[in-house]
Amino acid sequence: MATPRVDPASGSGVVPGLADRTTALVGWTIAWRATSAIATLALGAVLVRQLPTSEYGRYTLVLSVLVYIALLATFGQDQGLLRYLPELLARGDRAAARDLLRKGAIAVVVIWALTSLAVFLLRPVIDSTLHAHVADLLALGTVLLLGGIAAGVLSFALVAIYDMRSQAIATPIAGVLTLVLALLFLRRGGHLAGVLLAGAIGQSTLAAFYLWVLLRRIRRAEGIPGARIGWRRLLV
């Protein structure tokens, strides 16, 4: 049960409710969107100056495809967390919440691995279809995409527990880390592969932080274990 707080004006106890959490969520969501946009624009501005025009064109093409691959590889697990996690935490079922995370992780990793294999095997077809030498870079980007997929899925879990503040704080830090590593790798001859690696490190760091925040919240849950979310409900 939420601890009542005292209203300074009336002296009466007021229990923080959904309206308070929603108001805070909106504010931190705006902050998160703003910091995400700033981080993306900063990285883009640096890459425009550092990369030749043709290389930057290859990078934007690969990045656009990777966005769609990431959406595919989530396999609906982001929506699964958003739908079922609040229910499990409301009843304080830590075991079921951890089981939900474990099943979501298994589904994401399996789809990511299959997608990575498919892109690797289809490299000749990709190059001939797009009339551009991007298949090798796309295959590498897909392999490095796991951290970004995890960060995207776990961000929905933080939304489910009304914690946008952690995202708003962590996003610019991950953006700065990505930017610094990208510059470092480019200066050491890493080219586009180095930029993709920098992005993977930044997103993996973000995912690890999100997971830590989420597990800490789950550990605080206290209640009676109940029925777990089955694979059929999670995947269908």
C-alpha cells in the first residue's frame, strides 16, 4: 500500500495515485524524447564532418534497415512487458515477473540469432538488390544489434513501472559514450564498423542500466506468487 503523504494546506493524508504518476510520466517522457533527439543529432553532426559523403550515405542506409530489423527482432516482447509486468508487480509476484523477463529474453535472442544468420546468408542478394556494397556492413550491424534491441524492449518495461526518469537521465550519458567511442574508433581507422561498434556499446550500456533498475524494482515487490504468464499469451 502506498504511504500517505500530508497535504501542507489541509493537513490531510493524501495517497499518491495514478494521476500523480501519469503527470510525472509525461514530464519525464518529454525530457527523454528531447535528450534522445539531441544525442541523435549530435552523433549525426559529427559523422557528417568525419565521413566522406559516400560513406555517410552507406551508413544512413544501413542504419535505416537496422531500425526495421530491430523492430522485427523484438517479436512483440516490448508490448508483452508493457501489458503483463504491471499486473505481476501489482500483486507483488517477483517469481512471475522474473519468469516474464526470462521468457522475453529467450524470445528476443532466438529471433535476433535467426535474423543475423539470415542477413549473413543473404549478403549477395542484398548487394545485388540494393545495388550498393552494404551487405557486409549490414550483417555486422545486425550481429551488434542485440544491445539496442534489449534497450528498446526494456525501455517499455520502465514505462510499465512509470519510470521515465531513469531513461531521461541515462539516455544522454549513453549518447555521449557513443559519440566519444565513435570519434575514437574513426580516428584509429575503424571506419563505419567502428561507428556501429560504438553504437552497440552505448546501447548495451543503456540496456544493462535499464535491467538493473527493473530488477531492483522487482526485488522490492512483496506478495503471494500466482500463475505465471505462459508462452502462448506472451507470443500471440
